[in-house]
Amino acid sequence: MYSGKQISLSMNQNFFSNPGIQQVLKKSNKIIAAYNNKHGSFLIYPLFKNFTIIYACQKQTLKNTQYIQKLAKRHNSIYTVIETLEHIERFDNKSFKEFIPRATRQISLSQTQKEILSNMHSKGRYNANLAEKKGLQVTSDFSANDFYYLLEKTADRDGFATNNKVYYQELFKFGNQIKLRKYGVVHENKLIAAALTIDHKDTTYYLYGCSDHKYRNLMAPYLIQKTAIFDAQKHGLQTYDFLGISPYSPHPLDKVSEFKRKFGGYTINYSQNKIVVHKKLLFWLLKIRKTLKSLTK
């Protein structure tokens, strides 16, 4: 059961509306265009050939269907995803397209550090302390290329997709503008674990993390998370958000969710996002393709 007072992310907040994040996405060719106006915040994602998807970052865009139709015509969009981020007790449906996972884990930073530590799973707390006892220290002194190399290694091991290298280079370049924080552990002159977070409104979001399996016994990722959580508190943020856990199982986020839950906090579930279809035939062909693809896995 969640308490409404715990939730810091309002229905109309979404870090994709951050102009710095939009610049990063644009410069790395992840989006074609971004629109921020009285109607809301909209990102135009390329799909295939000259077709696109519209991503609407705010709930109030539900009232602006005429503007959405205008954008869809201009950019030859097949459908629009409207992110409502409405809080629900439990998420039981599979979304057709997700930009933000339907469940997340949050830690309230209004607690004392002692309370945050005591609310962690005993294994998470133990592993973070073990990393400190082994003499590991957290640094921000590493490059986008270092991070990308380690992230690719992690992705190959755990079977998930990454963005292109330019995207991460742009993230680092726009670091101050998007309030990016970098956390890494260097051992034997080698980056063995790293994480990136960003601040938006009153929340710190854990964006990306990676680690070298060869050094798993050092527990570096646990020390990084502990440091990032306390950093967010020190900078006056109200919530630390792990940005995605599995809302049901089996789910692609099952493995990483186990790691995130070790830091305590509470689970927030979001309702299914809204889909506005502009080209019905192409949309249904995409749905059929996705269904067939999932059956072959």
C-alpha cells in the first residue's frame, strides 16, 4: 500500500521535458524534433522510413488532441504515446510502447541517513559496507568513453540494448545543464562500476548503471548507490527514484529489480500510458509484428 504523501513525482512531471535532455536526444539522433509550448512537451521519434512516433510528456496533452493531430500530420506519425504517470495499486497489463517503465522504486530523502540505512535490505547494507571495508572509493573522474565501454560490456553480459556512443557523449557534455551526476569506482586503474543520475524537480533519477562481472566480489555497485542516495539528500532533493523495476514477472527488468529492491524504499505503480492512433493499418501491422516477435523469443 502506498501513501500519497510519499510520492514526489506529480502526474505532470516528466524529465523528458527537460530542455537539456531533449538537446542530448536530438544531437544523438534519438529524436527528430521537440516542441515545448502551452499544449505540453512533445518529442518526435523516428520509426522507419519517414514514419515517426510522438511522445507527449505531460498528462494535460490529453486535452489537446487537435494539436496532436496537427503534429502527427506534419511528421507523418503512426501513433502518439501520452505519458500520464497516474498512480495505481497494481499494474497488470503489458503496454504496447513504454518510455518509462510502469513501476519504479523510490526512497524518501526526508529520512535521516540512519533511517535510510536501516530500511535497506540487510544484504544491500552489508554489501555497501563490505565495499568500503575493501577500500573502494567513489569518483566522478571518468569519461563518456570509459562509461560506454563498461556499459557495452554489461549489456553483452545481461542481454539488454544500449544507446549509441554519441548519446552518452552528449549526456556528459550537457552534464551541468541536465544536472547529471557521475559515480564510478576505479580499481587497479580500471573503471569497474559506474552509474549516472539526473535531478529533475525534487527527484534524483538513477538513469544508467554498469559493472565489470570480474570484480563482482568487491560489491562496487552497492557503494555507488549508497553514495548517490546520500548525495541526493545532501543536495536537497526529496526523493531518489530507481527509474524502473518489473511491474510483473517474468519481465525484462526482473534481474535489475532484485538489485534495486535491496536499497529499501517503496514501490510506485503507474497506469498504462495512452495511445492515440493516427494511421490505423500501420499501427495494427506494428502490433502484429510485435506479437510475432514475442512468440519467437
